[in-house]
Amino acid sequence: MARTFERALVVGASSGIGEQLVRQLVAGGTRVAAVARREAELRRLAGELGDRVSIHVHDVRDYDAAPATFDRIVDELGGLDLVIYNAGVMPTIDEHEVDFDKDRQMVEVNLLGAMRWLGLAGAWMEARGAGTLAGISSVAGDRGRRGNPGYHTSKAALTTYLESLRNRLSRYGVTVVTIKPGPVETDMTRGMKLPLLIPAEQCAREALSHMRDGAVEAYVPATWAPIMTVIRMVPSFVFRRTNI
Ligand SMILES: NC(=O)c1ccc[n+]([C@@H]2O[C@H](COP(=O)([O-])OP(=O)(O)OC[C@H]3O[C@@H](n4cnc5c(N)ncnc54)[C@H](OP(=O)(O)O)[C@@H]3O)[C@@H](O)[C@H]2O)c1
């Protein structure tokens, strides 16, 4: 039976896929706490969607501030049925560029922020024996491609973290869903030439459907499942000579 979510938290809610997740959850009757840094974007969203959305300005790299913000959201909504970690960054990396600050930012936002927020939410749900956690990972986590080592590493680690959470929490009634989108039209991919690009609205719609079904791991769109099965099988000595 499909899950229904009365109260949700979306981390990374101010644009792109996260904004669409908030819009679609609210349209389905869910009350949503929206977390991100850009207050003006969050206010715009709340202004449009009304009092079903509350906004919380927060930088996920401020790890010490997360518990108080999480507790405030739980109090405000009277609990949580769904927590989605969507925050992510992918700075452009040139062919010969090595920039530790960019690598650090990707690990801090894409991975450590997820561990902080999903760790808090997972413990809260475990104590209550119910709830759904979801992480927006990526097809980029399936192989270490040449273009952006820091991004691929952060998403591979996020995928593994989500699997560990699932194995830890499923016996306590908590569902953990890993979403692996292919390229999506958002600020992150603006100006890039990418295959099978889909709108953020479609990505959010398919991702929410997988969360309602309690899927384990889902590619969005599903076309990526057979493609990534083949890409994962390409031997390293061949893969390193390609541009995929
Ligand atoms: N676009 C794609 O092709 C694609 C494909 C696969 C996976 N993904 C993943 O999908 C997720 C959403 O990306 P998007 O494409 O929708 O890009 P986006 O429009 O740039 O959205 C990124 C979101 O992350 C938030 N964020 C970034 N740094 C943050 C920080 N330090 N603290 C709090 N929030 C932060 C942003 O909010 P603020 O800037 O307001 O803080 C924004 O809400 C990311 O995890 C990305 O890796 C994207």
C-alpha cells in the first residue's frame, strides 16, 4: 500500500528538484518544512504555497546548528513522516584543475550534511518505529568518472551511507529510499550538454512516487537502470579511455 505523508522536511528546498518536491508535496496535502540558505527563494516559495510551508534558513555545513533546527521543525509540525535530503553542489571542474576547496564543499554539503540531517531524523524515527527517509543521490555515484572526482566520490559515499542506514533502520520500521536521478534541468546543470535531460518537475514526481512505494533504490527516469547496469560492468582498463 502506498505511504501517505502528512508532515515532511525537505533539506535543500530553495530551487530545482527540492523546490519541486516541496510544491508537489504541498499539492498532495502535506505540510512541509523547507530548509536552505537562500531566504529570499524560500520566502518566494512560502508566499506562493501558503501556510502549509514553513521556512528554515540554514547552511547544512553548520553541523552544530542542525539539532536545534531539527527539533524546532519536529515541534512545529508535531512530528515527521518523511525527511528528504536533497541539498547538493556540483562546481565546475576543468580538465587539469585540482581545487581542494571545491572538493571540500562537495563532501561537506553532499555527504556530511546528509549524515547530519538523516542521522538526526533516523534516530528520531527509530525511536517511534515509523517513518521514511530519502536521499537524492545520483547516477554519478555509480562509477568514478573522470569529469569531477569530488562530485562522484560524494555521491558514491552518499549512496553507501543510505544503504547502511536502510540496513540499520529497516528492522525498526524506518524505510530508507535512495533516488538516483540522471541529468535534470536545474541551476546545477545550466549550460551543460547532457544526455536524457528531464525537467525538475518530472524528477520530483517520479522520486515522490518511489518514496510513497517505499522503494529501496530507484533510478529517475527508469531508463537509467539498464544504462547504469551496462556502465557498471565496463572494465576499468576500458572505462578510463572513455569520456562517459
Ligand atoms: N541536476 C541534476 O542533473 C542532478 C542529477 C542527479 C542528482 N542531482 C542532485 O539533486 C540535488 C538537487 O540539485 P538541483 O539539480 O536541484 O540543483 P539546485 O537547483 O542548485 O539545488 C540545490 C539545492 O541544494 C541547496 N544547498 C546547496 N548548498 C547548501 C548548503 N550549504 N546548505 C543548505 N542547502 C544547500 C540549495 O539551496 P541554497 O543554495 O538556497 O542553500 C538548493 O536548494 C543535489 O543533491 C544534486 O546533486 C542533480
